[in-house]
Amino acid sequence: MICTLTARRLNPGAFDAFRAAWDVSYVDQDVIRRWTRIYHVRDVTDPDIVISFGLFDGTLEELREAQASMGRGVQVDRVTPHVAEVLLDGSYEVVEELTP
């Protein structure tokens, strides 16, 4: 499993516009279902800091294929006007899952 994660500082008050631009409802739903969960979280003290992450069920090669087929570059281009700074962006192998 791979965690895709991007932390962004949005332009002040831009969350709703960012979220609309991030939308992937146009993407083939079979591709989106490869992510078992997708989250947007906001900093509790600074709502302009947003972390978007998802858990992708597959290999790194499969992830790259899924991102290409969904037009990840186009999605990034759509959200960029609402972003002041990208703090972190990457794909991370899940090496351990802790359950309470």
C-alpha cells in the first residue's frame, strides 16, 4: 500500500475554491477506487494549511499508471492558483499499520 500525500498552504480563505478544483468526479471511478481512502485535513490553528492524502492499494508502478490515467498534472494545474506554497508532496510506502 502507498500513501499519497501533499501538504499545502492555501491562499487565505481559498479552501472552497481549492476543493472544487481538486475534484476528481470526472475520473474513471475504477481508477479512483484504487485508493481505499482519500482525506483532506485542515490544521486546527491555521485553516489555510491543508493536507490531502490517500491510501493507494497497489504498487508504485500501478500508482503512476493510475495518476497518469486520471490526469494528475491537469489536477495540479487546476489547484495551483489557490496554493501559496507546497509544503510536502510525495508517495510513501506503508511499512506498518497500527490498530488500537
